[in-house]
Amino acid sequence: MKKKRALPTAYATPTKDTRFEGTFEVLVPVPDRVKPHRAAQQFATLEAAEAWIHSPEGKDAIERILSESGK
């Protein structure tokens, strides 16, 4: 019997979009989706992106992304 693995939590990573080179973005892994969902915001530093993940605004946005993907 296979055990279900828990999805990884949201994480910050350097932005791949060359228009925003040098910034960071937050990616949210979504069940049944190959690519993670990108939160619509750019951050100047990795620390700012990680702080946003744990802020009330970030938690709400991540919850919204996950709930919308369950539809």
C-alpha cells in the first residue's frame, strides 16, 4: 500500500522571468498540477519573499491559491 506524501509548502526562488531579473517569487505546489502556482508578486530579496510566506497576507494568499485549485 502506498502512503500519500504531503505536498511541500510554499517556497521562495529566484525569478525566471528575465523582465524581473534579480528578484524573487513565491511558488505554491498545488495537488494534481505539474508546475507550482506562482504568487503574483515580486520581491527584492529572498528574505522578503520568505517573510511574506509567513505573514498573514501571505498565508491568506497561499490558502486562496490552494482552495481555488480544489474546484
